[in-house]
Amino acid sequence: MLQHLKQKQKQLQEMRSDFYTARGTHVYFKDSLDNDEIDVERAIAKIEGMLPEHLLSELEMIIVGWFDEFEDRNINAFYKDGALHISNIQDDEADMIDDIIHEIAHSVESPYGYELYGDQNVKDEFLRKRKMLHDKLWALDYKAPLKWFMETEYDKEFDEFLFETVGKDKLRMICMGLFINAYAPVSLREYFATGFTDFYLHSNHNFLKQVSPALYEKLLLLQDGKNLDTIV
């Protein structure tokens, strides 16, 4: 029994040790994982197997731990200057994979921002959907100024309106068939990141293609990589 416990402790320590992935990304544990059953090395290996190499070019380091930004911004991951910061509090491996792919999407915006947004197609699609969301909410007596819906940048007041005034569960129902999920309307960048995440987590792209056709076409070209000069 004692030997088993020592072996278990050793395994957990190994899981919490810093390591480098197959492509050379440094994974650093600022804090231990809250869920000892998650194998971070396996999770990141899956992600590196899902995404083409050119979409990982900006990612240099993944830091697992708890950061003040998580509480300040009500998030559980963020990307900044080559480093992806992810919460050490995760439900399971799938939850961690989802969060990491979402933040990799934001890293992709730096090298491919013009190709993604330069022709305005994704922006126009996003704003059309925002206008439709405004009209749906107005009809349900959730009154908010139209100008909120016609901006593309993140706005904390708008975020609070969606998730506190309307509420996540009700918003999810209202967004059904209009956005890929309830987080997609928050900003243009989140519209892209939620679509990117869905593209790589689900092999069947029919729903994404139906809901966000302009974004889907960009993701196809981004995935290919060889035809990036034809995106715009």
C-alpha cells in the first residue's frame, strides 16, 4: 500500500513537472493542477496533432497556474507575447484542450490578421449577426443601445449586459442558429476564436459552415496555409 502511494505521488509530481513538447513549446507549471487526473502532456500532444505547424508558430510557452487577470476579466486563459496562460483549475482534459485551442486562435491573429480581416467579409458577417441579436433581444424586452452591437472590439459593459442581464443560459438559446455559441457575439476577435476552436475540435463542419460561412471559408484557407495569399 505504501509503495502504491509513493508511486502515485511520483506520477503526480511528474505530471506537474515542466516539460517541452515535441515541437519545442515550453510548458511551465506556476501552480499545480487542481485536477490530478488531467495529463497535460497528453492533452497538448493531442492539440499539436490537431493543428498544422504554421498555426503554432507564435506559441513559445504555456504557463499553467492562477493569474490575477482571470479574476479581473472573468476568464480562465489568455495569450500574450508568445505565452499562453491557462488556469490550473480545469474540469477535465477536454476542458483544457478547448481553452488552449481558443487562445492559440488569438495568437494566430497576429501573423494572419490582415488575411483574416482585410477584406471585411468576416467583420460584415459578424455585424449582421450582432444586429439580428439586438433585434431578438429587443423583442424579448432586453433593451440595449444599437451602438453596442455595431462595435467590433470587446466592451466590458456589453459583456455584462449579455452574461449578467440576459444570462448565459438564455443567451445560449437566443444565439442558437445565429452564432456558434453564446460567447461568439462578445467581440469580433471572439467570433473568430470560437469558430477556430469549433473547426479543430469537431471534424464535422456542417454547423459551422451553415452558421458562419464567411468565417468558415477563412478557416479553410488558414488551415491549408499554402494559399494564404488568396485569402484577401
